[in-house]
Amino acid sequence: MVLKNITQIHPPAFKMTSLQNEMNWVNHKKKAAIILILTLGIASVLVYSISQEKITYYYTLSEVLASPMQFQKKEIRVMGLVEKQSFQWVKSKTTAEKSDLGFQFTLVDEKGEKLPVFYQGVKPDLFKEGQGVVVEGKWGENGTFQAKNLLVKHSEEYKTNKEHLQSKEDYYKSLELKN
């Protein structure tokens, strides 16, 4: 029996045949695809869970008052109109500091449903009685809605004061006279 060269019987480990190279490439592709799918799945779940925590839809007053227990411990947004002659400044009952000055008003909808609201903070410039508003907050223990944000609706139309326009025209005329 003649012994052949050992490399002919068992090729060295570092030399791969083309079939082995191809199999290795396929395995790497499978691993990369699995890692990519897992990464995308985890990222999707994270984005979805974060967005669900931060999204707050608004409800109509009728929806909230139809089943108030459903909204007791949730932070929600409620849409309605500020009832005429319901606005009044009040001090918070927790402390007597000036910073605790707030106001209360009644939110009303087209069906006549009413919700008392307390807001602690600065009154928005566009806030007025009869105006549409979205209040964001939670129910208080006393049945008053404790708003932490007020989103005041306004018209899309911009109106300037006629006196302002007149003074602007007078200013431009005065510049023309100087030249």
C-alpha cells in the first residue's frame, strides 16, 4: 500500500471548496436576514408603544359624560365651548400663594351637556366665553375636570385694525413727502 500525500486525502482546513464557500455565503445571508427582521420588529414595537403612550385623542363632552368611569384615571382631551358667563378667577385650595391663581369655567356642547373645568395658570389671549376649546387633563376628586393644558380654537381669518391700516398709510405718505 502506497501512502499518498496527506493533503490529497484530507484537504487543509483553511482551503475551502467552491461548494463550501457558497454554503458559507448562504448561511451568512440567512443570519443577516434574521438579524435584520428581528431589529426591525423590535424597532416597530418600540415606536408603536411610545406613540401609544404619547397620543391623546380628544373626546366630545357627550362621550365623556356618557361613561365617566371609563375616563376617571386617564389623562384625556375634551372638546366643547366655554359657556357664557361661567368664567371666574379662583385661588387654588391647596395653598394661598399667588402662583396658585387659576380660573374655572364650564364647558358645554351642542346637546347642552356641561362639565366644570379648573385651570391653574395664565389665561390664553384667545380664550373667551363662547369660544371653542379643547381641555387636556384628568378628573378631580370633586367632580371638576382639572385641566393642565388649554387649546383654544381660533378662526383662520386674520383681521387688522382699520386704524392701524390708516396710520400705516399715513406713515408711507409722510415718507414720500420727505423725498
